Amino acid sequence: MLDKLREFEQRHHKLNEELSRPEVARNPELYQRLARELGELRPLMTKAGQYREAMKRLSEADEIIQDDSDPDLVELANEERADLATRVNALETEIMGLMVPRDPDDGRNAIVEIRAGTGGDEAGLFAADLHRMYARYSERMGWHLEVLSASQNPSGGFKEVVFMVSGREAYGHLKFESGVHRVQRVPKTEASGRIHTSAASVAVLPEAQEVDVEIDPEDLTIDVYRSSGPGGQSVNTTDSAVRITHKPSGIVVSCQDEKSQLKNKNKALKILRARLLDQFRAEHDQQISAARRQQIGTGDRSAKIRTYNFPQGRVTDHRINLSLHKLEDVLDGDMTEFTEQLRQAVQEVAVASVSQGGS
């Protein structure tokens, strides 16, 4: 751990030197980037200073104990040593946590895609329940939710709904929602009272900026057509719906929620950029170490991650073996216990990797 800590301390020292150079001060973009990195290192440097001071005092206590000339002093030193050893262990854990590389996407907005899976109309209704859950959670977090694309079924549920959640650390909190969500309940249309199992898949992508993904207009086929379904006066009477096909990847995105063709096109491009960035990251992840890919809740969207059991009023997250008997509260957006424990579980895996010298 000390070797890794020295690397961070050397980087901190170099950043201070760089920021004092006149040519850096004259480059606002470079200065801001280096200053931000320096600011991110400050908590680690504070803990490093406390750690080195505690280690120094621990060494002094050991010297007194080994001297053995004054029994009263040795007794005090033993008491202090016990407290210091506990303090050192706690600081080591904190320092390893601070040395874990931060996911650079955590601070981004999130694009969430929910699709009804097995279960027919009931799966569509469950997809609508999940959409409402994320909407209520977003309200609790002070975020803004905007629907980018939606396709409803006759029962009032969603075949598919895509929305963007904008706000502080939105992607960092929501990224572990990717996967298959399963519901067990008696559908309203079930006369015999038999419990059905349905599913919906969730994909959470970081919002991609134009600088992240360069799209050649020549690679796009853009079709416009009349919107279908409910929507008011002009939605179904003008060619406002937009379908964009990215020819190299085969990704197709459609948007028809807005009356404006331009707004639908812009929303479709947001989704397309996010999917292309996700595809690029997935390909990149396959090339890096297996240990780094073993993050909870990332990658495999076919994996069953959570079950919502209505008869028992229970929600179970299968990745961390956490069951909460407050299903209605969770569906009303009270998801913090799940999101925080998932984030903590990933942090613990990452800390273990750092402590073992992994990457």
C-alpha cells in the first residue's frame, strides 16, 4: 500500500509544481483540468498525513515498550499503542478506498431504457411500474427525468420506454440497475388468483457528448414518418416521427413523442450516441483484465438481478443477497438502501483489488 501511496503523493507534488508554472496559468482549460485533479487528490493526501503521523506515534510507543525501564510509562504506552493500532487499520482502509480509481462516467447524466420481457401485457405494466419507480427516485434525489422515446401497449403499459435522468451523479447511482427485473404477482386479469412471473429488462447508459462519439453523417440513414398512437392535434398528421439507422453498427433508434421533427431527431441522436459509447466501452472491457470486469451489476443485461414479490411484499437483489420487506415503498422510489449497498459492495471489491496489488 505504501508504494501506491507514494505514487499518489508524487503526483500531488507534481501537480502543485505544474499549477505554479506561468504557461499553465495562461491556459485556462489545462489549468482547470489540473486543478480538478489536484482537488480530487486532497482527501487522500489528508488521510496520508494522518496515517504517517499515526505510524510515527506507533513507532514511538513501541520504543517505550521495548525500553521497559519505567513500568508506569510502559503501561501508558501499551494503552496508547492499542488505540493507535486501531487508528492505523482504519486509516489504511480509508486510504485504499480513496486510491480506487473513480469511474469517470459516474458524474454523467444517465439514459435508462426499459423493455417489457416475458409476460405479455403484465410485463408491459411492470415496465411502467419500473419507470414510475425511477421517476419517484429521481424526485427524491433532486434530479430531472425526461422521456426520450416511448412505445405503449393497449393495456397501458410500456413495450419500451427510454428516458434521460439529469442530475448530480445520476449515472453513478443508477448504473447498477442494468439487468433483468422480475415480478411475481397476480395480474388484474387473472380470475383464478394464480401468481404469474413476468420480467422487464433495464439498460442504463452514461449520456454521451458529441466529443465522446464522432458520428459521420454519411453513416446515418434518417427516415421521417407519421407518429402513431395518442398524441394530440398534429402528432399523427405530420411527418414528425424520426427513425435513425447507424449503418456501421446496425443500431436503429426511433423517436416520435414530440410534435417537432427536429426535437425528435435530437432525442434520437442522444440515444444513438449513448448506445454507440456503450458499445465501444463493452468492446474495450473485453480487452482488459477479468478482475476489472467482475463488477457487480455491469455488463450482462440478461442476468436476473432483482425480484419483486407482491404476495410476500418483498424485493430481493440477488447480487448482494439483500431482501427488503417494503415492496410498495421501493416501487415508490425508496431505492436508496439498494443503490448504496450495491455501490458499497463494488467499492469493497475494488479496495480488495488495490490491497492485493491489482489494477
